[in-house]
Amino acid sequence: MKLNAIKEQLGLRLLTADTGLEDDVSGAYASDLLSDVIANSKEGHLWITLQIHQNIAAVAKLKDHAGIIIVNNREPEEETLRKANDEGVTVLQTSDSAFVISGKLYRLLHPEG
């Protein structure tokens, strides 16, 4: 599924440039521990986190994620968004918790159950 379709269907707020919205999303990974994300997430995944510091852009770029979803309406630091734009990393925001957005995203990516 395309990132833009996920953004629209889940009502996510785009915080960075829209350059990656046509990227395919192959899955998702929810974690707030950077070393865990590096070790276990996959290319093409959406990363669900409450982290807002600039290192999230570096990790998403390293893992070639489709994007980052920041939960609980947390506002990323200005430097985080600047780095994400520089690295071509799409950052989205939701008021949902990690649990809720994970469930919604799972249903979108796996409609058969």
C-alpha cells in the first residue's frame, strides 16, 4: 500500500515534505528504543514511535523505512524535521497511541484478518 493512502485513511498529519508519499509500505514496527529498531525493523516499514529527537531521522534513513509515525500528538524538535527533510524521511503525526495506530495500520495492511 502506498504511504499516501495510509496517511489519508488514518488521518495522519504530514510534518515533512511530501516526497516519499508514493513509497510502498511493506509493514510496520513499533518501538521507542533505537537499538531495537535498528536490529529488528525492515526496509519499507513504517516506524511507530513517541521519540521526537533528530536521531529518529538517522535511524529511519539507515533502515530505509517508508516513514515515521509519531504518536500521542508529540511535537518533534525543529531540528528533527530539518534532518528528516534533508535525509528524505517522511514524518507523520497522530493523536493515537502506539497501540491504537498499530491496530489501525495492521487492519489496513492485512484486510483479510
